[in-house]
Amino acid sequence: MGNQTAITEFILLGFGDLPELQPLLFLMFLVIYVLTMAGNILIVVLVVADQHLHIPMYFFLVNLSCLETCYTSNILPRMLASFLTGDRTISFNGCLTQYYFFGCLAAAECYLLAAMSYDRYLAVCKPLHYGALMNDRLCLQLATVSWVSGFLANTVLTFFISNLIFCGPNEIDHFFCDSFPMMKLSCSDTHPTGLLTSIVACICSLPPFLLTVTSYIYIITSILRIPSSTGRKKTFSTCSSHLIVVTIFYGSILIVYVLPHSNRLKDFNKLFSVFYTVLTPMVNPLIYSLRNKEVKEALRKAFNKCMDFKTL
């Protein structure tokens, strides 16, 4: 990535204004990282190992778990190292690399959540045609488009940011490298890059968000038409996990990026950034496993197999 800059490194301020809480924060984020990795890897292993889970919904769930694993690993290990060593510096290229993967994975997650909502729409609203419509080919196409679109979109943005001139100061008031906090430090005219960032962010988030909302309007309408309360509850249970994940993800993103930025709200925005970058990847496996009978059954079978193996 070519750049014209006098700065060779940035300082991520993160939560450095709370020095007495650094050991506690390290332990908290370490536990979160371990739980996130274990939970998402467990979901992947369960779906791959259990034939009953070889259906479109769990194919997309595996993609989401892989994405969340990469998402968390892009941010948390560096944050944990800074808590442990007190070194909050990150090289210019390291910062760009972290932003590149953050933006790619965030955009890919928007598209992937939209694909999952479309899958639920077909399952609930067109159950008789679901098997024919949501076939293996379409699943693979939707997943591929989600990943490729996310990476293509942010490649353009990262190229533009890499060509900005940075001549000081070099302190980023965030716990990871994001576009707008980085652009605030540039000596160049950031208006074109900022405008492009906003346009790409809208393209990557607004259409998937609208598709997700539209899908759930149709889903809820169809569920309300079911005459029995048992039928409504059973049908809604197949969508509730995904709906909770979507609400947490988009809710925290809207608060961080749509609310006006000010010095009074910067700590508030930083807190909600933790929600979609750190907490959401951790709670997703819990939401899908605790609210899903098939996943709980697969987990029970895997546990019994482990116990049987130990007794041999």
C-alpha cells in the first residue's frame, strides 16, 4: 500500500484513560476472546460432523461463525497485548491492515445476515418450494457474494486511506483502527475519502438492512396468519435466534455511526463499538445453541460420544 507519510506508527489510546482497570480489562477481554473462539469453532465442528445439520440455515451459520472468528482475531489479540505490555503503538501498515480486514468482515457480515434472513423468509413464507428455491447452488452463491462483496468494497477504501498524508498527531482515540478516527489525523483533504467511505458504507449496509427488514415483515405477517398459538411459537422459534443477532449487530452499528460524533459521546460510541466488534461474536454461538433444538441435540450427541470414548 503506497503512502506519503511522515508518521510510521499510531498510538491506539483504547481504554488507556483507565490505568487502574487495565488488569481487570485484560482478564475480561481474554475470557471473551477464549469464549468467542471456542463457541464459534464448536458451532463449525458440530455442523460439519452432524448430518442432520447439513441444511441451508446451518451452512450460513458456519459461514457466520468463521467470519466472527476472523473478526475477533483481527482486533482482540492486539488489544490484549497492549493491556499486558502497556505498548499501545501500532505501525502505519499494521493499522491499515487491521482496518482493511475489519471493514471487509463487517461488510461481509451485513450481506451474510441478509442472506440468512432471505433463507428464513423462504422457509416460513414459501415452505412448499423451499427445498427447490434454496438449493446448494444458491446457498454457495449467496455465501460467495457476501464474502467477495465485503472484501472488494473495502479494498477501494483502504487504497484511498493509504494515500492520505499523515504528519501528526498520531493518537487514535479508539481501541482499533477505523476509517474516520484515522482520517481525523490526516493533513490531506479528507473530504473525497470521507465521502467515498460514507457511500461505500451505505452500499454495504443499507441494502442488506432493508432486505433483512423486508424479509422479517413478511415472516412476521405469515406467522400471525397461523391459527394455532403452538404453530406460531414453533415457526417463530426458527427465526428468533437470527432476529436477536441482527438486532444486536445493526442496533450497535447505528448507534456508533449514525449518532452525531462529539467529545461528550466519544466514550459512549467506544462502548457500543465493543458490542458489535467483541460482544456480538461471543454471544452469537450462545444465542444459536441455547435457542435451537437441533444444535442442542447435536451438542448432546457429541458430548455422549466423548463420554463413550473416555470409557473405552
